[in-house]
Amino acid sequence: MATKYPLPVFHFRVEWGGTSISFSEVSGLNMETQVIEYRDGLSPDYSTVKMPGMQKYGNITLKRGAMQGDNEFTLGGIHIN
């Protein structure tokens, strides 16, 4: 049976809208929580208290080779060939 894609390079599978799509590289899966240093004006201590602040997420990048005639993956109604 002939395979349509070079399957050994696809290490990641993403389920999206009922479709399973394989990718060779996924990056940007990170999250950062900013630190807020706060000191109450009436506090007798001269040190600050550290609290969790806003969370920032990285942009996710999915890399996959484009194959001619592959219309399985669409983004916003635009077919990626």
C-alpha cells in the first residue's frame, strides 16, 4: 500500500473540528505569569509581597509540509495547498 505522506516525520497529531491532522513540529507551547510586587502603605515591613499577575501565552506554530492536492486542512475558509 503506497502512503500519501512521509509519515515518519509527523510526530504530533492535532484534533481540530473532527479532523485529525499530523504535524512535524509544534512550538510556542509556553506560559508566563508576571510577578506583581506590592507593599501596603501602612505595612511596618520595608519588604514587598510578591503576587501572581497577568498570564501571557506564546503563539503556537504548527509546521507541516504542503502536499499538492491536500485540501484537508482549512483556515478561515481558505484552503492551504
